[in-house]
Amino acid sequence: MISKTIVILANSVKHNQHCVAGKCLSSGQWVRPVSTPEGAELTHDQSTYTNLHGHYIVKPKQKIEMVLASSVPLINQPENFLISDQRWVQRYKIDDNELTGFLDNPVNIWGESNSVDYLDITQNRIIIDQSLYLVQVDSLQLYKNKYDKRKAKFIYNSTSYDLPVTDPNFDQKVNEIDDVLGILCISLGEEYQGSCYKLVATIF
């Protein structure tokens, strides 16, 4: 068993369930708790924590102590950890002004396109050292396309991106865009039809 306290930086939608991720307070490394060694999503119950008042779904910026069963890295998601049956516990939270202390600074977001070829990953032509980034972006626009899909258009390090959004609070963020910090948690998703797509998991 592995005990970690992480700052939650994503609780996004995955197959109508939950994809939770955050950074370990002691090491600064990303942690994605998963329900199977293959990286499956978490149920509603598996995504809850306990405090003095009861059980609640985890939210971004909370500090959550969790006991994990083992590290179960995938070639496209190396920070996966298998959950245990122990309930998570809240250990306070961080403020908005502390988010910058958790930022990543990649040259680009796994290249300049909207996906990564899975074969390139499996044949080591592209090495995924981490499948999660917390980045400060410019010119952020949130919108729905003609298929009513949630999208985020932005610029990072002079490169333009236009990515799907899995943040469950998307509609609220659109209505309160003036309060958005322009910090995004971006995840490299599971393999789908030969590609791993880049997803905006949280909009801060």
C-alpha cells in the first residue's frame, strides 16, 4: 500500500464516470488513481472523500489523502495508481493563488496536433514521460461546436490548440469567463481508434 496526499487538479468526465488526477504534495509528481490496472475510470463512490461532515465528491484544489494499492503505469499514462478500498480523507485545500506553484512548463503539449499516434508511443518514437500537464495559457476561448461538443481554444508557447473539454463545470466557466484564470489541466486520454486524444480536464 502507498499513502499519498495530493492536490486534486482534475475530476473530469470519463465514460460518464470520473477521471481524477492531482499532484503529490511531497514529490510534486502527478498521480492518477484508477480502478483497474488497465486504467479504468472511477465510479461516483470511488471518487469521494470523508471529512467531519460526511462523504463528498472530490473537487479541484482540495488536498486529499489516499491509500493506493500499487503503481500501474501504462505506456501512455505512466502516473496511474490502482486504488485501494480505503476511503479518501480531505486535508484542507489550496487557494487560487497557490495554483501557479503546481504549473508544468513543457515546450509543447505532446506536440502541436490534437492527438498522439498510439503506435508512435508503443514503438518509442514518442516517449510519454507524463500524461498530465497543468499549464498557463493565453487567449483562452470556451465554446460549443456545431455538434454541441465542448471545446477550448487557446495558445500555449506560441502554438494554437483547439481541444475537447471534459471538465463537468464547463457551462459555469463559460458564463463566468471573466473569472477564469487561464490555467488548464490537460490530459492525454486512453487509446481510441489508434490515437490518444488531448483533453482539457479542468479549467481554472
